Amino acid sequence: MTTLRKELTAAGFGWNTGKIVCQIPKEISRLNSWPEDYNYFGFIELDDPVLDLEYNDGFRGSECPLFIANDKHYLYISGVYDGSTWVEKIKGKADLEHYTIPGVRIPMIGGE
């Protein structure tokens, strides 16, 4: 079990300069469901409870919250393989505003 806060910290996320967009489903137990099941698309505060929600990062079904984040130099996004999830760190930035539009799903690296 892990949390998004633990995983972002381990990846080196710059909490002082970072911004996070999260897509949160109507039922919090369905973290990785289809976009039409989501009722919040937007920036979250760095003390948001979704960052501390425990999820299983092992093989089975991906449970990591759908998120995309930038800090001063990097982009952070979920990686998934056969249900196992991790935080991927990529040099560069993304237009986080784009992912606040309802129906626009945050991408994940890898495949279920």
C-alpha cells in the first residue's frame, strides 16, 4: 500500500513549486474509472486528502488516483503495467489547464 504523496515525494516532486491536477470520481472507491464517472477535474491543494488516500500499487488493477503534475523542471504522471502503478518523472512540462476540462482524461504511461 502507498499514497500519491509518498510516491511523488520518492520521485523528487518539488512541493514548493509544484502544481497537481487530479480527476476524482463520484465514488472514491473507483479511482481509475471512465471520465464520465468523474465529478471533479481540477487543481488540488497540496494538503488535499486524495494525496494521502492509500491504494494498492501492486499487480491487480490500477488504483492510483488519476493525476498529472508539474514542478519547476519535471512532469509527473502515473505509470501502469498489468495493474502495478508507479509515478513516472519526465523532463519537461505539460499544460495542466487542459486536464481540468471535464471529459479530458489524464493519460497514463504503459498499459493495463
